[in-house]
Amino acid sequence: MKKSILISLFSFIFFNNIEAQEIDTGKSSISFVEWNFGVAFIGDNFIFPGTSVLWGKTYINENNSIFEYEAGLAFPSLITGKLGIGKKFNNTQVIVGVRPFPFNCFLQSSFAKEKKGYWIASVEFNPLYPDKSFSFGSKAIINFGYRWNIIKNK
């Protein structure tokens, strides 16, 4: 029951946001490559390191609302991705979203903007842990990463 409500809510937000992006030409879109490193908290007392390399795209419209998606390769899960919505405050982007695999909800922020990109940090948690049908995954993840902007359209 919890899973179906969560999936329905996320689908509603995701598809409404995609439709808004298609109707509104937006202020800008930025493609990026991102490298992350962090730790996953598995079980009660086990911490496991991980890393990922992802390609993604961020859309920022006139009122500084953000829609973002990314996908790529990861260790130890092999593949991963993220979908998020958020807000841009000056040079800082704050995003909330979902990582479908391994399943987690996340809060992410950018900081330390540089000429070719910027640093990001995220905190993730699995609200369904320790549901046996979602046994693959962790209770929480802490990530740090760097994004290189590769294509920016206004």
C-alpha cells in the first residue's frame, strides 16, 4: 500500500513537471557529467563506500524552478539514476527527488560554483527500509560530487 501511494505521488509530480517543461520553453537547460563518492548505511552497523558517474540535464525556468534527471554507472549497484524538482537561489540549487534504483528519496544542494562546474552534496534515505520486497539497498546514503557543465542553452 505504501509503495503504490509513493509511486502514484511521484508519477503525478514527474509527469506534471515534464508537461510543464514541454509547454514552457524555460530559462535555460544545462547538460552535465557528474562524479559522486559517498557511503551507504546498510543494516544497523555496516557502512559501505560507493561511487558513480552520471550524465544528466537540468531545466531552470523563469521563476527559478528546477526539473532535473540523470542516469549512469555506479558501484556497487552497477546502474543508478535520479529524478528531482527544486529551486535555484542565486548560485545555489536545492533539489528534492527520488533515486529509483537503488530506491532512495534525496535532498541535494549545490555549492562552491566554479568556472567549469560546481560541487554538490546529497543526503538520501529509504523510507521503505527494511521492507523485505526492497531488500536490496540501504537505509541511507551520504554523497559528495562534482558536476562539469557540458552544454548550456538559454
